[in-house]
Amino acid sequence: MLSAFTIFFAFGLMSLTFHRSVLLKPFALIGVGLAFYATYLNHAVMISGFSLHENIRLFELIVEIVLFAFVLHEDEDINITQTLFIGASSMLLLEAQTLLSFVLSFESLSLISVILVTQIKTKEQADGAIKMFIAGSLATGILFLGVSFYLLGGGELLEPLAKDTSNFETLGLLLILGGVFYKLTIVPFHGWAADSYALVKHSHAGLLSGVAKTVVALALFELFAPFLALHSEMLNPLLIGLALTTMTLGNFLALFRKNLSLMLSYSSIAHAGYLLLAFVALKSEFAQDGILYISIAYIFMQSAAFLVLDILKKHYGVSTIEELSGFASQNAILAFVFTLQLFSLAGIPLLAGFLGKAVVFYAVVDAGLWWVALIALLNSALSVGYYAWVVKAIYFDELKIQKRVFLGIKLPMTAQFILLGGTLFFGVFAGVVFGF
């Protein structure tokens, strides 16, 4: 029984032999399809410390659909290969059930992410890669310091996290959380992310802020939820402060950005705050559904948005809101797809982003923290402002510069329709999957 991890890893290695061949993309798509089938059959990683349950299986299927879209979109051989390795690391991390398996999988995903952004072609991409490398090194240092304290306190690497922990174990786990929060762009560990996401290749930013971030958030929740629930009285004030500060600062910084990638980067930081709300709401029975659902919504809409930016930059030379003026008259279909994904990010009803926020907000209210949900709701309303500027430019501003019409983007547009299908399905037919 081959697991999705095994298939991704094997196809990633074998894809190296297909570079500079038209067979590479079909080969990679077959690999992603086989991984999807293995996950559908419930085949887990056959290594001690890993297991697969229903919520994780559902999210793995979603990740595989999104990676299929990324492979369709990509036109560089090395990026397709690295997308397969991102898939392998994601499967490992999602199925990690012990601290050792979590740390090794997390560092594997981090390492591949750093290698991904080293495809440097411009000075800006070099700046983004260096900032990400420095941030990753700091996060790794904090994480391994935490592991050291956890072991010093008597913790076991090969067992699920202890609920009752000594002082050293507790300190160690808090440091591990800090290292992971660094990668999740939680304030005050957010500074590197905006520049990195904005400067690296847009499709790379989509993988990092869309796929990697949601995988890490969900895996962290699955492993740390029992520990956090037991220490909720001590940790909840801190988690609430981090969540609200992250979403508020991210939204305010995005509000005044004219560069599209920088705006989406700060929006990504704000969404890390929404993801953190599920950790705040652990007293609620809906917290697990909240983190799962908002992760599903976010991976579709964030990935799609950055892939649209990649198309805009590559084929139309567009990188700012002003340059989008009148774009609907140039490519009505791409403009419409981009608008729907922005509406979803803003939390407009009938799209996945709305229900993703609604479920996690409900979990927060159910946990007795209605005022936290109110502040989060106001933040969501604030985000409508900067997304609205983009939509206004696309549809209502006059076309200033005649942009060349590029029609040869069939595969990237197919990828957009796949991602839009996920955004619409989980916005309209969520009850089919979640039973509500």
C-alpha cells in the first residue's frame, strides 16, 4: 500500500529525469493524481509516529487538488519538481503524531520552502530569499531550543505530547510554539513575511502562504490542542492578544498598499490571526471544525490569488493596483476569477472565505469569547476596503495603458478554474462535507 507521501517523494525524484522534456508536466500530474487516490483509499505513512484520521484525510485531498493546480500553472521544470516535494513534506507533517515526527516533518517542509525560493532571477527575488532564509534559521533555532528544554524536563519525543507537563516541558513546548508561530507569521514574528512573499516569484509565494501555512497551522493544532486546552487559563490571554494583534496589524498595513503582491502578503499575515482563533476557542467543540474549514477556504483562495498575480506579472506586466485599471476590458474571465477570490478573502457570503470565518468565529463565541469574535468581525469588515480598491480598478477605472492581450494561458486558466471550483463548492455546498 503506497501512501501519498511515498508517491509524492518517488515522483519527485523520478521527475528529475524528465527535465527539459514535454513529458514532465503529464508525469507530475499523474503523480499528484495517484497521491490523491492513495489518500482517498486511506493509505497512511507506514512509519512509526504517523497516522491518518478523517479530518486530516479530507485536508490532504484538498492539498492534492491545490498542488494539481500548481503543477498545471507552472512552466519551469524545477518548480514542478519542488511542488512534488512540497506535497511529500506536507503529507508527512499532516500525519505527524509525535513531537519527533512533527519536528522532522516541519523542518523538512521548511527546508524545501527555502530551496524553492532560491530560484533567483532578479535582485528582488534574492532579497526575498535571503530574508526568508534568515527567518527560517531563527525559527529553527527557537524550535530546537524548545525541544531541548522539553527533553530536559522529562518529555518523550516518540510519544504524543504529555498533557501534564513539568516546568521545563512547558517552557520547551512554548518555545516550540514560538518557533512555529515565526513561520506562521504571527505578530511579532511577521516582519520577514511581507517582504519575502512580495519579492519572491508569485507562484512560490502562493505555495508558501497558501499551502505551507495552512498545512503547518492544521498540523500544529492536531498535535498541540490537548496541551493548550489543559493550560488554557494561562495561555488564552496570550493567544487572544497574538490573534487580534496579528489580524489588526496585517489588515491596517494591507489597507495602504498599492503593490498587489505586498497587499496580499499583509493580507496573509492578517489571515494567520484568523487561523489562530481556533487555538483560542479550544473550549468549544467546534474549534476543530473551525481550523479545518478556514484552512480549506484559505488554501484555495490564497493560492489562486497569488497565481493570478503570476499571470498578471508574466503576461501583462501588471504589479500595482493602478496598472490594473480597466483590466476587465482586457481579460474579462481572469478579472472575474480574481474578483471572486478577492471577495472570498474578504469574507463575502456564498464563498468559502465567508463560511471559513463564520465557523471559526462561531467556535470563538461558543467558547464564551464573543468580544473576540466581534473584533475579528470588524477586522474582516476592514479588509473589504483594500480588496474593494482592487475590484474598483479592474471594473470601474478607465483603461490608461493598452496592455497586450495574451491568450496562450490555457493551463494556468484551467488551474484557476480548479481553485475557483473549490472556493465555490465550499462556499455553497459546505453541508455536503460537514453535515450542517
